[in-house]
Amino acid sequence: MGREVRVRRVYEPAAEEDGKRVLVDRVWPRGLSKDEARLDAWAKDVAPSTELRKWYGHEAERFPEFERRYRAELDEPERAAALGELRDLAGRGTVTLLTATKDAKRSQAAVLAALLR
């Protein structure tokens, strides 16, 4: 069986089956307290660059190009190290990657989940 890596919106209530909850956004989610988020980690170093995030703007037709550019960014040393830490965490049990994005299926969390599985 492959690793269990889930993707959810950080605004959804935490669930028992989430395992380790990791926020993968660079910016803290609006209107959410640290207590409400119930995070085990905030991996902001693995998030896409501000430039890439702004270019993408969560426009669905741009997702394939966003994914290509983001995967290239993940080769940069700081992001590669953060990705390695996530990979280690996923190797020890269920991990849920959290994002504030409305369309979690077309987000950096989805790209990361595919890489970690």
C-alpha cells in the first residue's frame, strides 16, 4: 500500500484519520486561529514562490503550467529540504496536507501529495 497522504482545506474541522496535519501555504489562513487549525506543522518553506502563486491566481486552466513550474521550484535547496522533511513525516504514517485554497484539488497541496505518494 502506498503512503496515505490526504489533501484538505484547513478550514474543514480536524478529523481523527488526518494523522499529522501540515499547512503547506506560505501565508497564514485568514480568520483562523492557531487553536482552530490544529496543526502539527507549518511547512511554509515548501510553498510556491509568491511570484508563482500570484501568476497562477487559482485559474483552473493554468494548473498544468503551475504544476510544472512548482515542481521545478521544488528542486531549489530550501524547498527540496522542506519536501524531504514532509517525505520523512509521510514515511511514518498518515499525513494531511492543508491549504486555505478553495480548490484544494488544484493547489500546491495536491502537487505535493502526488509527489509524496
